[in-house]
Amino acid sequence: MDIQTIIDGIVDAGKQEIASINKKANDQITAIREKAVAEANQQKERILKDSRIRSKRTQAIIEQRTAMQSLQMHANARQKLILMVLEKTKSDLKTFRDKPIYCSTLQKLINDAIHAVLPSLIGNQKIVLHVNQEDEQVIQSVDIPCKEKVQIQYDLQCSGGCEVESEDGLVRVLNTFESRFDRALPKIQQDLSVFFEEQITSS
């Protein structure tokens, strides 16, 4: 074997070794690049996922806040309407004495109050009927039950109605417009609240 053949063999072997080294290097570079790209994509996905989670959370908070504000606005509107109706009712009570129906209304209030006190009377006790001075003329048209037991006093300050008590003052029935309105107030407010809530919801 001549020297040139040997040299050519060494060169070829060197080329193969270099090619092998280059291939391994390229493979490693490709693997590193693919790994870097995969990690970058994973990081990007994590960032996007975190961003979506934060976005959904922010949206949920905004929706909840908006719902609460809407409920508060409805509650405020409902309360305002209730107060308007109650104020109008109180105002109407002050002028009810001028209506033709007042005499029959006073008759009923007096009847109810006297019959409520009657069972508590002892012996020949009297019944004291308190009314407003402005009702003195109306009282003349009222058929007062157990009239012989009743003492009328015009000492009441009210929009209408009466108060009745036993002679010893131990039993007292409040039957003025104001007292009946106050007793009915919780039920009135509840009914108005339901009514206005239905109106606001359906509008």
C-alpha cells in the first residue's frame, strides 16, 4: 500500500469523524432549540392561563359589584316610593274629618273601643270616651253604645277617632287614626315593599 492511499484513508476517516461530530452537534442544537421552544410555549401558556383566570376573576368581581349596585338602587327606589305613599297617607288622614264618611267611621271606631273596654268594667264603673274638640258636633250624630255609662271628654289631639278607657284608667283602648296607622305600619310597609318590588322588577 502506497503512502497516498494511506493519506487518503486518513483524510476520509477524518471527514467521517468530522461529519459525525457535526451531526451530533446539530442534533444537540436542534434538541436544545426544541426544548427552548417547548419551554417558551409552556411559559406562554401559563401566562395566558393566568391572564385568563385574572380576567375571569376581574369580570366576576365587576358583575358582582354591578349586581349589588343594582340591588341597592332598587332598594333605594322602593324605600323612596314607600315613604312617599306613607307621607301621602298621613297627609290624607289630617283631612279625613272633612269627608262625609267620617261620621260613620267615627261611629265604628267608638263602637269597637267601647265594646273592648266593657268586659273589664267592675261594678258601676263608667267609661271615659276621649275625642277631639273638633268632633263635638259629629258626636251628636253618633249612636254611642251603653251611653248611660259613657262620659265624653273633648281633650284629644288627633286627626280623628277616639280613645276609650275604664273609669279607673287601668284599661285603655287607642282607636285614633294615628294609633291605628302606627299599629298597621309594619304590615303596610311589607305589602308596599312587595308591591313596588314587583313593579320595579317587571318594568
